[in-house]
Amino acid sequence: MKPNVLVVYYSRSGNTERVAREIARELDADVEELVDTKYRNGWRGYLRCALDARLGRLTKLEPP
């Protein structure tokens, strides 16, 4: 019996998504994406992420 494995990831630019899906494929695991409710793409999104992290602000995620 194979163990139940779940790979959970958040990817702002898509790089982490590619790695997470490859890991899930190698482990024959399920995969679930965490989706931020704020728009964080591009250089403005990068700056928003940095500011939120610096100020310790949390974000809301879409339900799985």
C-alpha cells in the first residue's frame, strides 16, 4: 500500500509550480496549489510581496 502524499505549493511566478508538480509526479502524490487572493504578478507584485513580508502582513487564500 502506497503512503498518501500531498504536495502543497504557492507559486507567484510559476517556477515553484513546475518543481512541485515534478516532485508530485516522482512521488506519485496528489498536488494542491495555494492561491492568493491578491494580484502579485510582475514587478509590482514582487514589490507588494516584499512590503507585506517586511510589515508582517498575512494574506487571504482562496479555499482549496
